[in-house]
Amino acid sequence: MKVTVVGAGISGLNAALLLQEAGFSVTVIDDEAAGLPVAMVNPVRGKRGSVVPRAAEALPLARAVYGRYVELHPGVWRPVEEEMLPKWRRKLAESEIPHEWREGGVFLPTAFWLPARGLLAAMKQEVALKRGRVVEWNGSRLKLVSGETVTSDFVVWAGGARGARVAGMGGRYSPGSQLLVHEYFDHASSHGVFTAGNALGGSYLPHLDAYQSHTSRYSEVAWILEKAQALLGYQPRPVGIWSGVRWRLDGDYLHRRQGGWVIGGFGSTAFLLAPLYASELADLIKNETV
């Protein structure tokens, strides 16, 4: 059976590799969009220490998958304000996430960061790629922006924020930026922004109801550097910038659609959750096609 995966981001590549391992003939349509430079795989989010649902399942799987392709940099330090400690302690105690309380905050030894572009490039080496951008999905037929039509037995849509509308999906869209900096941070820290590798991220602008391309603003850069000052005690030196749009759904990341499935809507937790949900999607497709 021929499966076409739309999107060569982290969700699409996880799904493609698992389906390929299951014996399907898989082609991935890649629009060559520049991906996030550095990804944090961090199960605890936000100022209140909210644990990502299913993070205890997802984290070891993500480590196992990504560790086959790139070096993982383990451990994330999270400063915690004194007044927030009770909430953090309660939430982490209720979770199965390994953590170590230290003066001023908590250390997450199994969380990690990785070079996202290097990971995606390595994963792409193992799948068949077709360059192009899909602008129409009609059952088993996909129309590219070039006018070419691609047909397959089954479609997995992992087109991210830009492709959500084409797939008939709603959700929220959060534009933001990540700075590339002169300094190098081997150990990750996160508090308002994060530092990891040569990256300093990132800003989250107000949610939009529809996708709009995003160009970084001076005010975003200033905000990121201000947060870095609070986290590090100094401002790193920017040398570049990435801007993009995160697509977010509330809790349900697999959706049955015409001629296939949609996977995505993870927002900033995509690198954490994609292997878990791609595995579940591969099982669903195998069961459907037996």
C-alpha cells in the first residue's frame, strides 16, 4: 500500500518512519521550510509547572527515537519562585517525571535539548522525499502548488500550521521567535525563555484564529533579551533569528479525515509528543488496512 505523508517536520517524519517499518511504501512531501534550530524536549511547561499530559510515556520514547540520529543533551534546570513552590511540588509529586529539588528550583534529569535541524536532516535520509507544497487535499488526491497531482492509497497529513487550513482543521496559531546567539549553553535552563546550545527562545505572541506568516519584531527580540537577563544575569549576543508559527489543538492530536489521518497541533510540545502519537497513528493505520 502506498502512503503519502504531507510534511517533513517532526510529526510527519516520525509517522513516515514507523509506517515504513511496518511495510508500507511511504513518500514524504517536503516543502523545505526552515525548521526550528534547537528543540527543548521538556515535560514541564509554564510558570505554574504544568506537566504535559502523557509526558511520562512520551519522554522515554522520544529519547529512544531521537538518540538514534543526534546527540541528546540531558537535563533541564527550572528556577521556581518561592510563592510558586507549593504548586510545582504538588504537580510534580503527582506525575511520574523524575525531578530533583535544588536551591532555587528543580532539575529535570530526563528532559533534554537537541539540534532540531540536524535531527530532521538525519531522519529525512531514511525516507523517500518529494519536493513541493500541497495546496489541496481531496480524498486520495493531493494537488501541489506547481499544479502537479499526487495520488496514493492513504494520506497522512502532518502539514503543521501552514497546512492546517488545507486539511480543514481549526485550532490556535501562536507566532513567535527564537534567537541564535554567540554564546553556547551545553546545559539547558528554562524560565520565561530557555537557553540551550546556541539558542535563546522564545517569544509567544497572542493566539490567532487563522494562520498568518510571521516575521520577527524588534519588540520580540527586546522581550527575549530582557527575560534572558533575568535568567542568566546578562544578555547573550544575538547573531541570527528564527521566526515561525506554532499550531495548537487542545488534547486530541489525531483526526480522521478524507482519505487518511491528520497528526499535529502539538504547539511547542511537538518534539516531546510526536513519537508517541505517531506510534499510535501507525497502529491505527495498520489495523484499518489489514
